[in-house]
Amino acid sequence: MTAVGIDAIEIRTGKLKLDLPNTFAPEKGDDPAKYTKGLGLNNSSFPDVYEDIVTMGANAAKTLMDRKGLVPEDIGRIDVATESAFDHSKPVSTYIAGCLEQVYDGDFTHANKGERKFACVAGTQAIDDAYNWIRAGRNRGRAALVIATDTALYARGDPGEATQGAGAVAMLIDEDPSIVELSTHQGYGSKDETDFLKPNQQFPSVDGKRSMQVYLARMREALEDYQSVAGKVELDDFAYAPFHTPFPGMVRKAALLAYRHVIRDTSYEDDLAGEIGRQPREAEYDDREAFEEAIREYMDELKGTDQYQAWYADVVEPTLGLAREVGNWYTGSVHVARTSALRDLLERDGDGVGETLLVGSYGSGAQAEIHAETVCEGWQAEIEALDIDAQLAARYDLSWEEYEDVHDVHEYDKELDREIEEFTAPEAEFVFTGWGRMNE
Ligand code: CAA
């Protein structure tokens, strides 16, 4: 069976940044460590006044197409994953294709375009759609362009405000990929949940604490489902575990849960038994509450073991590098985590080919998906080509007042009582020039 997977990636960050410990925390009267240590975030990316989900997506896609020497004829499908769409009918992919057609010979008339929505898991779902389209032999030799793009904004004063972010990840899905091959095994955990909603509103209504519990519950189900098809996961199977990262502190919790689940009834658990005992079994307790308390105590102890700490440092921490600097990108977030992992792999011994990743995606509402990926020949050149460090370094550092202006600009329905100038100068890129028109 021919390998199908991710052949190229491009990341486009919003061109502004909000410094959480130095600008956000003092304004909120909080200890900066709540953000840097608790949530695990240093900065958030924001779009300049001339950026939005379309321009960030189109700019990421153009960089990818130029680097790979592609023209519209080479692409048979454009899917955009977003939870920031401003149009309830016309998919964002048509806006992005319209931008790209302004700068390439040829057009995307032949390409199937769509928009995928299921909160943050939609980017992974769009990759799945592309994978299935290629596997079904309907691609006629063409590749699929998947673009995950979001302005992840919360209402000012919402607890989620600290976790905002904005950016796009463009990915080319193709046969014989140069970055990772996708496995055929997948696991799901999916349930109707109402912890994070946007019914006809731009900013989410969110029950933050509940949303964290839902994330963990769906991830656990997805892991169980994945193991039911792929077999029991062993700790040594995976070099990295990139997970959806609304903020790194969330992944810290998910990683501990996954670790506990994976080591249950294995020699790893036996090794730890002398130190912290075996995991509590529900049957050993009279009531659920006592069992849950025992689990919490076990997890606290597990977290402190050298064995867990070493696994976390090796397999999870490297996936969080970019997220700490950009915040939550919703649909792009897990793909940013994968990219962080592969950037770390560049620093490790060996050529990295054949290493595997356990990728955990999650969308509120709610659904988690877990699958494996295998690193392919050619991945180094693709990852080395990314210019994300330069983009991050070039971001304009917002003052608090400027942040409020930017937030107001990107609130679709807000009537502005003042003119807000751009903070950076556009450089040969797609910019927002008013509804329905995009120019390079
Ligand atoms: N030093 C070190 N750590 C500190 C600290 C200090 N001075 N002060 C606080 N902390 C720690 C807290 O102990 C906490 O860590 P633990 O959870 O490990 O205990 C962490 O910092 C955050 O502090 P709070 O819980 O007090 O923060 P909060 O209540 O203000 O906000 C939140 C947290 C509710 C998650 C909020 O950020 C939020 O609503 N976020 C949006 C929803 C979200 O991202 N949910 C995640 C799951 S849903 C999802 O993943 C989909 C998606 O993309 C949105």
C-alpha cells in the first residue's frame, strides 16, 4: 500500500504578540507565574489589522506552494478547518483559493473545496478527508491542501483570554509524503457536550474548568478506542506525543492521564509498585468518590516519579515549544505541536526516519481522535525550511492599550469609534482590504 501522509507544512503566525507575564499579568493583577508556569504560556500571537483567517491561511498556502514548486493544477482539493468562520454559507477555502488565483497562472476550478467544522479537531478531520480521498483513488495524481486557520479570541475578561492566539497551518497531503505517513489505525472518543459553544456568536461561551474535564474524558476514550484497534500502546513505541494544546498546562494533565492509562498492568507499573503502589482498582472501593480520591492520590505520586518525569521530558515537553510562544490556534494547535516535536527531532542523534508519533487531537463539543504517524525520508529538509523562528522574532510587541485596540478591530460586530492603524507593514502578502476583496 502506497504511503499517504503529510508532505509539506507551512506555519503563519499573526504578526502581533501579547506578552503574558509582562503585559497581561500586571494588568490583571496576577502573578506572572500563573501564565508561564500554570498555563505554560509566554506569549500569544494576534493578527494585525490587515490579517484574518483568510489572509493567514492564504499566506501559509502560498509559501508552501512556492517552496514545493506547485501550481493550482497540482492541487485537487482545498479544505479549510476553522472555528472562526465569518460566513455561514461560502467556505473559507473559496476565499483562500480566490486569493491564490490572483498570483498563480491557472485556477482551482477543478478542485473540490470545503470547510470542516468540529472545533479544534477539524484540522485533523480535514487531513482524514484528504487521506481517504487519495486512498480511494479519486485524486487523479493530485495532492490535497489542508489549511487550519483561526483567530482564537475570547471576550475580554473571560478566563480564556490568557489562552488566545492566531495563526494558520497549511499542510499538503499526498502519496509518498516527505514528513509523516499516517497510519490506518485511529481511535475516537466523542460525545455531545456543551462546555464550549459559539451559537451565532464570535466569542465562545465557555465553562473553562468543565472543558478541561471533557478534554481528558474524550482523550481517555480515544486512547482506549485506539488501543482496541492498534493493540496496547507501549511507552517505548513513540518518540513524541503531540496533543491538542489550548495551553501547555492542559497537555501536562492529558499526558499524566495517558501515562497512567498506558502503564496499567504492565511491567512499568510493576517497577513503580514498590515506590507508589499499584493503581487503585474500582472494585477495591465501596463508592466511586473514594475510588476517585485514591486515583487522584496515585496520580499525584506518579507525577513525582523519576520514570514519569523522564518520559514527559522526552516525549511531551518538546511538543510544547511553539505553543508557549503563540497561544491557542484552535484547529492549528495539534499541527503546531507536531511541528514542535519534529523541530526537536532535528536536534537528536540519528536520521529520525521511522520514528513514530502518537498524535492526539481534540475539539470541544466534543471529540478526541488519536492516531499514529511515522516519520518519512525527506522530513529534515521540510522542517528546516520553516521560517517560524524569524516570524516569531519579527512580531510587534503590543502594549495593553494596543492589545485592546487589536481585540476591538477583530470583533466583527463592534462599531469602532476610532481609527486603528496597522502596527506592522505588509510585505508582499495577502492583506484584508474589506469584505470580499483580498489583494497581494
Ligand atoms: N504560580 C504557578 N502556577 C499558578 C499560579 C502561580 N502564581 N497561579 C495559578 N497557577 C496555576 C493553577 O494552579 C492552575 O494550574 P493547575 O490547573 O495545574 O492547578 C493554572 O495556573 C491555571 O490557573 P487557574 O485554574 O486559576 O486559571 P483560570 O481559572 O483563570 O483559567 C482556564 C484556566 C479555565 C482553563 C481558562 O484558561 C479557560 O477558560 N480557557 C479556555 C478553555 C480551554 O482552553 N479549555 C481547555 C480544554 S477545551 C479545548 O482544549 C478546546 C479549546 O481549544 C478551547
